[in-house]
Amino acid sequence: MVKKINKAKLISYVATITLALIILMDFSLPGNAMTEEIKSIHKEKQSYNNAGGNFHYVHTINTTNHKFPVSEVFAKSHKDKTISFTTSLIFDEINEYSSSNFKNSSHYSLRIASGLTLPVIVILVLLVSLKLKKRMDTLVFVLQAVMVADLIFLLL
């Protein structure tokens, strides 16, 4: 038996899958390679304001045209005055960064979650919900809202 789906739901599924594919392609495709001079490396303490009083440090590199977070290991071991990085083609986000004294390129973990993990999960859940007869409307709606939030995050 074929599960009937109304047009509005089908259009929302297609729009969400298309958005997820665009974000996934933006992360996956090779972007523009750049090398810029580092103006500063900032270390900022961020507190959780909870009973445990926990905190963590965020390391940020400022270049001539970009500002992006880096790992603590990269920030401490970075000796050069320049950094090489690639920006995505559509959203102009930093996909990966490296330097001459850092052997491997690094990725910002939020960029991996935003550009790779979330779109793949959304595509899989939407395709499964189309195939199964079970009602997954709430999960699909939440994932569609998260995809819109991810799009806003990438645009800002």
C-alpha cells in the first residue's frame, strides 16, 4: 500500500531536504583557499553560571577579514603570523584551517555539526518518515525548525 501524503506536507519535506542538501554541499565541496595574516589570538573564559561554577576557554583567531574559533591545541602551538583556511562557497564559513607548523588541518566542531551531521540526520529522518507508516510528525517538525535555525546561523 502506498501511504498518501498531502501536498503541503510533501512540499515542506522537499524544501527541507533541499535545504539540507544545500548546507551539506556547502560543507563538502572544496571552497576558496586563503592565507591571511593573524592580527591576534584571543583567549576568553566562558562561565556556565551554575552551581558547579564550571567554565571553559574559547580561543579565537582574528585575521584581516575573518574571525573564527580554533582549538586550544592549535592556538597554543601556533607560531606563524599567517594561517591558511578554506571558506565555503555559499555561506562563506570557515570549513578548515591549518598552518605550516601544524601538521593536520582542523575543523571547528560546531561547523561539523551544522554543516555535516545535522543535514545528514534530517535527510535520513525525512526519508524514513516517508517510507514508514508510523507518525513522526513531531520529530519532523522539530528537525525542520532546527534546519531553519541552522540556516539562520549560517547566514549570520
